[in-house]
Amino acid sequence: MTDTMRPVRDLLVIALSAAVPLHIHELRGVDETEMVRIAHTCVDEVASRGDSLMFRSRKGASAEAFNALARGLAILAHAPGGVEFLGQHWEVPGGMVDSATADAVASQVRRIETCSPREDLL
């Protein structure tokens, strides 16, 4: 990570520390089928528009990508053992996300967290 990107990463960590618990709260009472549908939507959004978290694009794109990332992390928090991202850990005891859904979302999260040097966004 470049020194110029560290403040951006730090702000992302702070924002996620507030947003993920809010998304966890919003997901209360959502059944497993809907949770899987939301997870797939988050994967698609982060995979296709995650770069807008770091670079300006159309108005609102950064917020959409951020919320997809936060919601995806909130869904992963329902998986056994929860989720860790950028040094933060979230876990919902007794969560209900199956391993295939957790793996699909986690692969996109890992891709963001472990950017190659050329894509060193965080």
C-alpha cells in the first residue's frame, strides 16, 4: 500500500465499522433465501463497481459500491466464524448463511483486501 492511500484505507475502515453493524441490524428477520439473493447482488456490485470506492465516477456510484461492500460483509457476519476485513471482525452468533454463499461473497471481499500492487487501492 502506498503512503498516499493509507488515509483512504483508514477512512474506509472507520466508515465500515459504523456501516456493517447497521446492515447487520437491517438484515434481522431476513430469511435465508432472501439473504442469498442479497449476497449475490452484493457480489455483482462489488465485483463490477468496487473501483468507484476509490475513484470518482458517476454521482452516487461510490455510495452504492460502499453499501454493497458493507452489506456483503454484514451477510458474511452471519456465516460460521463471521468475517474479517481490513483488521475488523464482525460475527452474528447463530447466523444462517450457507458455506457456498459465504465463499462467493468472501472471494470478492478478499479480492478487494488483497489488491495487487498495480491495483493497490486500499
